[in-house]
Amino acid sequence: MAEASNFSRAALHLGVAQPIVTRKIRKLEEDLGVNLFIRTNRGCTLTQEGELLYPTITSESGGNCGHKRSANAYSLVS
């Protein structure tokens, strides 16, 4: 998602519907108690908290954050 800068493009890249990505990100943000993205009508960017979390996610997914393998690891595709 962070690499796509857009929930729709991230969903397309992951091969899932956009509402699934939106719900999963929203749920993750609720669970963590922080916003991970700044959302605008032109897309989104990572917040400071998102920037802090991003290296952890990409290192645990082998650097392939945008691929289905890493999405499965973080329950974006289920």
C-alpha cells in the first residue's frame, strides 16, 4: 500500500477488491491506535507512525511489501 500511494492501485496489485484493502488497513490502524496513512483525494502518504512501521513490514516480508506473499503475512488477503 505504501508503495502504491493509492488504495485502488494497491488492491489491483494484490489482486483483491479495494474495499478489502481499506477495511484491513483501517482495522490495523484501530488495533495499533494510530493512523498509518494521511488520506487525501489525490492518494495517501505514510504518517510518522507509518514510516516507523514500514521497515519492519518490508523486512519481515523479504522486501516484497507489495506482493501477495507479504499481504498474506499481514492478512490483507485471506
